[in-house]
Amino acid sequence: MELVHNIEEVRSIVSSWKKEGLSVGLVPTMGYLHEGHQSLIKKAVEENDRVVVSIFVNPMQFGENEDLETYPRDLNKDSKLCDEAGADLIFNPEPEEMYKEGFCSYVDMNGLTTELCGKSRPIHFRGVMTVVTKLFNIVTPDRVYFGMKDAQQLCVIKRMVKDLNMDIDVIGCPIIREKDGLAKSSRNTYLNKEERKAALILYKTISLGKDLLVSGERDVNTIINKMKDNINKEPLAKIDYVEAVDLETVEKIDVIKGKVLIAMAVYIGKTRLIDNFTFEC
């Protein structure tokens, strides 16, 4: 496995693979990798001849007073995990490599980015779309892999690829959870012991929402209100949002019909965690 920090070297390596007729998978990450990321890499290894993992804490997708400077980083640990999962190359650029002096070009979207995380993080998806487009242009992958924990991000990337005629398959992979149900996240490391216990309210509330749907409840307000009431039982929890949207358009809905995404963002102390589930009827 190779570790590369500059764009031209990545392009040279991938070009040599393509000349051999090899397929290329890409797993974009911000590092501090865990079993969720590892599942994406293993899936990519199964479906491609060569796999690139990008590790880049993208400053463009962080808003004011967010955790850019404190976001956890451990390249040695990440490299070991990538190697064990079967990756062939890690692309780990500095911000100056990705955004040259005078950088002023962006990729943006209307509609899908206005609900859920887009409300409280208004610049986030422009940063995500811009960096992902750059990674696609640098690596030229056949397939890319994203986790369903960031469900809105996955919807946005799929739509961007479709709208801009990018010849790339976007693969969504299941949420990987701890044994007690908490969704794997690099930000889980921010939680102290008491907060880690309190964070289980997210999974408990996801389970409640699923149970309501399985029992036949279809009124969105009823489901969302019961989920919010459950979260509010936890003193350390503060709701950012709990919403039901159409899975493809990310538009708010009133009745459960078709493919639905029920998603939440909840602060546990100062740490913002997200979780979700999908349902189809």
C-alpha cells in the first residue's frame, strides 16, 4: 500500500492502473477511521481491482465555531486500518494541495441541501460537493463508496453525479454500529463516559421510530413527536432536528409513503451526533 500526498502522483499511479485495464474504487474519508470506514474499504476491495482511500479533513465543509481544528486525526492508525482492509493507496493531501492560492470555484446545489443538516450547517454541502468533485477528477474512480450514516450526503452525491453526467457508480453502504447500537462515528471520541451512555438515546429513538412504523403508524407528526419526546427524556441531549423526508428528494413529508428517510441530529453535551433509518411502503 502506498501513501501519497500530492495530486500529480495520485494521477500517475491511477493512470498506470487504467492502462492495465484495472477498475478503481474510491472511499472518501476525513480520517480517524473506524469499523464503519473499514466496511466501505472492504466493499470497495471486493468490487474493484484497485482501491484508493482519501484522508482529508476538508476545511471548506466546516462552518464557523465548528470542530475543524479539534477534529481527531491519526494517520498511522488510519494507514494500518487501510492496509488491513486491502486498500492499495492512501491520498492524504494538505489543504494547500487541494485549494491553491486564489481558489474560487465551487460546486453547489438547490433543494436537497436545504433540509436536515443543511439548515444548521448552511455551507456544509457546498464544501462536501466541491471536495468530492475534486477527488473524482483527481482519482477518476469507477465506483465510490459512502456510508448511510450520512444519508443526506449520500443523496446529494448521487444527485450531483446524475445531474453533472459523471460516469461513476455511487455505492451506499449500511450503518455500522457499536454492540450497544450507537452508530460508529469519529466524533464519538469526544464523548466522556457519562455522555457516551447518554448518546444511546439516539439508537433507542431510532428503534422507537421503526417500531411505530412496523406497527402501522403512518402519520409523520405522530412519529416525529414521539421520537422527540423520547430524546427529551435524556437530560444531556439537545435536539438539532428530527425529521422525515422523501429519500430521493430530501423534501419534508406529512405521510409515510414510498421511500422515506427519518433522520436526526442531536447534541450530547457539545458533540453533535447524527443517525437515521429508512423505510419503504
